[in-house]
Amino acid sequence: VPDQLEQRLSGLQISGVDRRAKYLLLRTEPGTLIIHLGMSGSLRIVDDTLSPGKHDHLDLVFDNSKVLRFCDPRRFGSVLWSEEPLEQHALFKHLGPEPLTAAFDGHRLYLLSRNKKQPVKTFVMDNKVVVGVGNIYANEALFEAGIDPRRMAGKISLRRYLLLAEIIKEVLSRAIEQGGTTLKDFVGGDGKPGYFQQQLKVYGRGGESCPVCDTTLKAVRLGQRNTVYCPSCQR
DNA sequence: AAAGACACCTGTCCGC
DNA sequence: TGCGGACAGGTGTCTT
């Protein structure tokens, strides 16, 4: 939480709420409050009589006696204040397109991957390529697309990238519909857990059998992240 | 320049 | 049962 945030925000009105990549943006006239929920963060509207708990780090107090409360047990989230246009902000200016927009497609994946030697999984998780594809959904999308996550990004055909981009869109859309993926204690803004974890086909299933062909799913490490794939379905 | 390693943090889970 | 250690996640930074 930035220094002197209290003085800066005091008296301001929120003029709009946006999102860019995994950052939430609360707009005010002089600047933007940028909030990242990390992996365990949450924002909740509570009554101002409810006292903060152990992991509550910030209260935005409104004049209707409601509080927007930021809780983040694992402290992977962050809160920033910016008065510059966000396109110029260091956090945002190199970000790739939103995954569910037309600006993200297989042609982009193909073009940006030429001559790249990194594995295709770390490539699609790179925020400069496309935002919003975290470890869970990268694993799932590569499985659905039948692509071995270890394959060199630069050696994958346009045809396969066209398929992969469509599948990334489809997997993310489906996960959003289901309310996200609840692994430990995640709950959505409505207080309910997500249900997408019931549809996970490979993530977290290393050593189990492939839901399609029964081959034993393999777990490896790519870019310091757990990676699970089917050696038979994914090539 | 590109790719990989590492750090941050702490609740949860596993094995002894 | 208690306790220590590994692990997970996104992203900025440092190292090859």
C-alpha cells in the first residue's frame, strides 16, 4: 500500500471501475488506484462497523458507511496509486492484448513466436504476448489443443496456433462462466466458490490417467511452474 | 537479447 | 498429535 494513500484518496469520488490484465482499476479524477489480488486477495463491501481481520490490509471508506475492504492472506497482491495515463505506466505499456478480444489471435501467436526457443507454455504465459493466461489455464488449453507444452514456441505451425488461440478463448470463457477455479478457499465476488476445477483435465493431475486416452499424465517443470500433459494426446 | 532462475509470502498439505 | 518442510500462485528483477 502506497505511502500517504489516505491523504491522496480522501474526499475523492470513484468515477469508474475498469480492468486491465489482472489489475483492477478504480478511477478518480486525479488518478487511478490499481489493485492486484495476487493469488489470495479479495475485495469485499462490508459495513463500517465490521472490524478488520488479521489479513485485511486496506479499507476504502465511503460516505454511505460502507467499506471496500482489501484482504490478502498471502500478500501476493498489491495496491498502487498512479496519476499518469496508464498507457504510459511501466506496468501496462508492454502488456499484450486481452485474450478475449480480436487483437489476440493465432496470427499474433505465430508471428511473435518465430525464432523463439522457449517452450510454448511459457510463451503463452508471457504477458507481452497475451495477458490473463495463468498456469492453470495454460495447462488446460495446451491439453485441449493437443500441443506438447515443452515444444519450442518458434517451431509450431500457424495452423496449430490458430487452434490454440481459439481454445484459450474458449477455456477462459468457460472458466469465467463457472465462476473461476477454486483450489483452496477461493470464492468469487458473490461469496461462492468457483466450479471450473471440476472440469480441469490435466492441471494438478500428474500421475493420474488421461481423461481422453487413459495414458498416465506426466508432470514436468517449465518456467518454475508445474506443468502436466498427456504424452499421448499432446504432440 | 532471450531465456531461465529467483524472490516475494503464508496457508495448506504431506510425511515422519 | 505436532512439527518441519515442500508447495502454490503472478510478476518484477536479477543472472546467465
